[in-house]
Amino acid sequence: MTISVEEIKRDFPIFQKRMRNDAALVYLDSGATAQKPLVVVDAERDFYLKHNAAVHRGSHLLAEEASLAYENAREVVAQFIGASIEETIFTKSATESLNAVAYSFGNSRPGSRFFLQAGDEILVSEMEHHANLIPWQELCFRTGASLKWIPVTPQGRLDLSEIDSLINPRTRVVALTHQSNVLGTINPIKELAAKAHSVGAVFVLDACQSVPHAPIDVKDLDVDFMAFSGHKAVGPTGVGVLYGKYELLDLMEPFLYGGSMIESVTMEKATYSEPPRKFEAGVPNMAQAVGLGAALEYLSKIGMENIAEHERQLTAYGLKALGAISGVSIIGPTEVENRGSTISFSVEGIHPHDLGQVLDQYGIAIRTGHHCAWPLMKKYGLSGTARASFYFYNDTSDIDALVNGIVAAQKYFAVGESK
């Protein structure tokens, strides 16, 4: 199926907005957050107007309807990633999901499967977003475990030449990104998860940049935990997902305590509900979960395979077009194989923030800065980059506008010329 961007944009009211100088919006920042189709906004609005009540807390009609809508959304999410509903936990963000796993491990008692101590190792990579780095740093500080990392090659790929020593009998956790939010690199997760399991380690996947863009099946990948955010998948802000294998969730300690997650309570102690409610203390983000369900149904109707192919073609076009501009350097893989639709680049003689401001005058929205990946920036000797990230509502005309905007910026700053 060929995606009709013209038709899809009608579903997104924001594309009617006029930008500075009455320019049309060219939105190339979906790696930061995706725009929202009307069906998602309507789903949240409908919940508040017709069904608003605290879920799992009342016997009246509104509470029943709210609980049903919330659990229906959970079922949609579970089906979308190939999980069971018992393995699908709502959080407020992917960042909270990743922290949840780290905090739970930190709460583990001696003898637990997840108890960490001096001599144990946690493995990450140099391309991790801060959200999948700092929680593990802090867990190491608290437990005495050591943090190790997989280096990144100059071409933007994981350097797996020493992987057999990096993943070893001391490794307890391997936490990696599926797709780099800076480089666009798609990592060989299935193979790395298998290697982690071969030494008894658990595998945690940051899938923020992959779940919205391609079909994902957690059972096929065989990851133990996976996190993604709603807002990058055309869903609402304020809702994320944590997937975990049920047998592991059942063994884990909660990371938040309070109402709704308990089985019984006395003044001396408490026992906890089974997953997923064990990890959903308090009144949850109900309307946002319902909105996320609507978002994933919307993506499913378009087809994740179709979205992935559309983005692959856009990425190929973008790599060629940006690579043809004198003074532009692409940071990361320059081929489309095992690569997502995020392209980071620098323009000689122009600071990324200055470039972003010039492009904004033409209605072009990109991301500039370190992208919450300071160690990766330092690896490449950069203070930051410009980043264009494409989605299914983009087409080649958006990339053409980006190219023209970069050339205009070069003329404005009197640097470079087209090849």
C-alpha cells in the first residue's frame, strides 16, 4: 500500500497552521514528538466528556465505563507489540518505564533474581539516550555494580568486536536502544538479547524510536523488558508503556506504592496485586491511555509495514539530498540498511542552533542540540547537531524544503555552496 501524505495530513489539524512569515509547516521533528491526528484528540475528549471516573475504584456506571475504556486501551497496546495484557503496564513516560525497572532492581532483597552487588555488571552503549543511561548509572552507585558500555564506531554502528567479553558471566543487565535517536542506527537486538540470556542477564530495550515506525513483536525479539512513549506514536503526552515478561514482573518489587496496587494491607505490612496492577499505583493516566489506544489503532489501519517502507524511501531520499550539499556532514550511517528515519547532520560554519532559527523562518521545524545524548556527542567531538526526523506524514517535498532552507542559511552566513 502506498501512503498518501496529502490524505493523511487531513487527519492532523496542526498542518493547517501557518508558521512565521505565513509559511506552511514542514514538521521534521517527530523524533522528539509526533503530531496528533484528530481521532486521538477526540478519544481523550470523549473520555472526559462522557466516561470520566477513577478506574478500578467504583461500582457506578461511570467507573465501569472508565475501567472498560482503560483496559480496552491496554489490550490494544498489548496486541500492537505482541504482548499479553498482563505484561503491559501504563506509566507516564518511557523515561518512567526505564526508571521503574532500575528502581525495582534497586529495591530487590538479597537472594532475589534482581539483587545487584559489587562484582556485578550492567551493560549499556555509547549511543544511549540519557533516559537509558542515567538510571543504570544511579543503580550502579547504589548497589556497587559496575557500568560497562559498548563503543560506537565512526560510522555510527555498535562496535561488537569485543561483545563476548562485554557480555560475560558477571553481566546482570543489558540495556540498549533499539534505534538511536541521534544516529538513526537500528541495532541487532534479537542477537544481543540471545547473548545476554546465554549468561543469565536480563535484557531491557528502549524502543522509543522504533515502536512508532516499524512492526515490533516483543516475543520475536525475546527482550525481557521494553519501554516506549505514547507521544512519539501520535498518541498523547503523559503516557508511556512498560512491557515485561510476566514471570519476571511477578518476581519484581514494585517501584511505586499506594492505592490500587495492593492485595491486602495491615498496619504492619502489605501484599501486592498481580501484574500489571502491581506496578500502577494511584489513579492512572486514564484519558491518556485511551488516547494511546486510539493512536495505535490509527497506526495499525495505515499499517506498520507501510509506514516502515514509506520512511525507508524518505530516508534514502534524505541521505542523498543532504549528502549533495557542500559543507554538510551526516553523523551516523549513510546507507538505509538497518537504519531509521532520523538524520543528524552538521553544516560547516553554522552552529546548529543558528541553523534551526533560520529554518524556522521558512516554517521548517527540526531539532538542534545534544539530543539528550551527551556521551555520544563527546564521542564525535561535537557540541550538538541538527536533526531531521521523518514520519509517515512527511514526503519528499518536505526534504526539498529542508535542503533549500540549508542552502539559504549558508548564503545568509556566507558559507558553502552546492556541489
